[in-house]
Amino acid sequence: MTLEKNFLYKCEVVAGGLNLGIQDIGVLASTSVPDTVTPGQVIPETPVNITLTMPELLRQSTALLLGGREASGASTNSAVTLTTGGQTTTIAIPNLGAPRTPIPQVANEPWLIPATGTVPPITTPDYAVDSVVIGMPAAFNITATIFKADNSTIPSTLACNGPADLALGSIGVTEPTTEPTTEPTTEPTTEPTTEPTTEPTTEPTTEPTTEPTTEPTTEPTTEPTTEPTTEPTTEPTTEPTTEPTTEPTTTPTQDPVIKVPFKLKGSTTIKAGNGTAPLNGKVAADFNLATGQFVADLTLDKTKASLKALGFLPVDADLAFTSVGKTNGGINLATGQLTADSKVNIQITSIKSFGLKLGGGTKCQTSKPSDIRLASNGRFDPLAGGTVTSTYSIAKLQGCGPLNDILSLFASGSGNKLTATLAP
């Protein structure tokens, strides 16, 4: 007979080091087994088919954000369980794998991954009684490979945990032989039963049964049944069912947000001062897989700019870039381009020329934050990173001392360029 059932596993998915969160993955298991077995009987090796149904959110993340076109995978710790006579045995499936199959590129197109394996021969336990329940594993791991359009690969892993009910189906257990039962039963049963049964049964049964049964049965049955049944049943059933069901279902659906950290390395030109400053820092983004949007903390290290005042006078400026609020942005799910908007205050802690301090300090900074709009050059890969650029303005300086207005001449203005690489 064929056993087939669908199970919902919760799997933590990691692709190329990027944690894509816990996803609900359907696991349809199908295999053929004998209708019945006897203790000690060997069930020959049996093919098993597994079909994984990947959720739309994971398809979107894999296809659009990571650029995945095909996927393959295998599990080395998958297994089936046999439960009978109060004991459970685990049988490993040595190789359960899926060949390279396409990843759908259209929204809401089902992403199905067929996998096959073989359960080795199984000896039915000697203690088997009534039935043998075939079960799915409580947990298993998958090692997968995602293939991109250029045939480059992204290593991935899935760590899956199953539901409470893992039973796939059951096989009936029959007795090994029926031969010795037929002979002794027929002969002794007919002869002794007829004679002693008729005589003693009629006399003692009628008299004691009628009297004691009527009196105790009626009284205790009516009284205890009505009282305890009504009270405990109504109260516990209503309360626990409603509360736990609603809560766990809603939470994973509403929160497909993952942490994506990047290191930033680049430089910026300061047009008015005809100079450059190196940039180093980091971006810690909370990324929404469903929308492609993110909210990030941008942190830039202190840096030093080499400028020229009046076009020829060398000036060294110690700069500190401080983010104002969060950086907001997203990756366009259709084009893969990243855009992000940041506001940054620029503080000039020291300005020197030929070792002579011209100004600066803790209060020397731009009169208002600079709006920096970053955009990637084409598709941005969250795993490999990419290059981002921006053109921005620097407001006039304030709080820089007696030479404040002069210093603003070679620091403030529009047309400043920023180029940086974001990488994991």
C-alpha cells in the first residue's frame, strides 16, 4: 500500500552566510509498504519520494535578491522511524537528494523541489504487536547549492524541525502462524463446555445478579456523572484552544526582517577645497525580505582631508561624520538596484596649514546636515556587496572661530562626490 502525507517543517535558511530567517516549508512524503508484517519479517529496501514546497517569500528572496536561477541539495541525516510495542527505532536514509531544478522567476509560481532516496531493508522487531507506525524525523538538515545566471554558486543550508504529529502511516502486525491454534481448540472446547456451563450458570446467576445490580448501579452512576463532567469539560477546553492558536501563527508572517551587516570603504571629494578624504565605516541594516526595504545604522570613522585653500595653500582637516537618524533605503526587486538616504553632520575638529592651527574644535561643524543619497551601480548583490555613489552638498560652517567664514570657502558647497564599496 502507499503511504503519503504532507508535513509542515520550520527551517532556518542560511544562503551564502546571509540568514534568511525561519521559513515554513512543506514536506510531502510518499512511499510504498506491505499491508501487514509479522515479527521478524524483513521489509526489502524501499524507495521514498520527498517533495519540498518552498514559501513565496523564500522564492522571492532567492530569485530576486540573490539572483538564483536553479538549486540542488541533499540531506545526509534524514531518517524514518518505526514505533511498535512501546519502542521506537530510527532507520537512516543514507542518500536523500534533489537534482538541479529551476527556481521560478515569476511571483507566486510554486517552487517545488523533488527529492528521492532509498530506505534500506528493515527487519520487523520481534516485539512488534498490533501495528508498526512509520514516522518522519523530528529534525533534519539540508546542504544546498543555489546557481546564478553566470553559473556561479551560493552555498546554502537548511536546519528543519518538524511538527508534533510525525506519523506517516501504519502497517498491521499479524501472528507468524495459525497452525497449532486449530487442533487443540476444537476438541476440548465442545465437550467440557456444554455440561458444566448449563447447570451452574442458571442457578447462581439469576439470583445474585438481580438484587445487587439494581441497587448500587442506579444510585452512584447518576450522581457522580452529572456533576464532574459538566464542570471541568467546559472550562479548560475553551480557554487554552483560542489563545495559543492565534498567537504563533501571526508572528512569523508579519516579521520577515533579517540583519544584514556591511563594511563600508571608499572616499569623498570636497570640491571647494580641491581635496579628498578616505572613508571607512559600517552599515547595519534590518532588511525586510518581503518588500526589499531596509532601515540601517550608518557609522563612519573619523578621517583626515587634504585640501587646498585659495587653490594652492595646503590645509589638513580632521573630519568626523555623524549620522542624523537612521538610513532608509531598499533594493528594487525588479532591477536589483539599491538606493539609500542618509543625513550626516560634518564636524571639523582641527584645521591646520603648515602645522599652524587655523580653527576647528568640538563646536565647528556644518550649519545643517548633508543629505546623501546613495545608489548602486546596477544590481546590488546582498551577499557579494557592490559599489555605491552619491553627489551631495556641504552647508556653511559654524562655530569654527574667528576664521569661520574663510574656512567655509574651501569646505562648503555642492558637487561633492562620494564613492564607496559595501561588502559583507
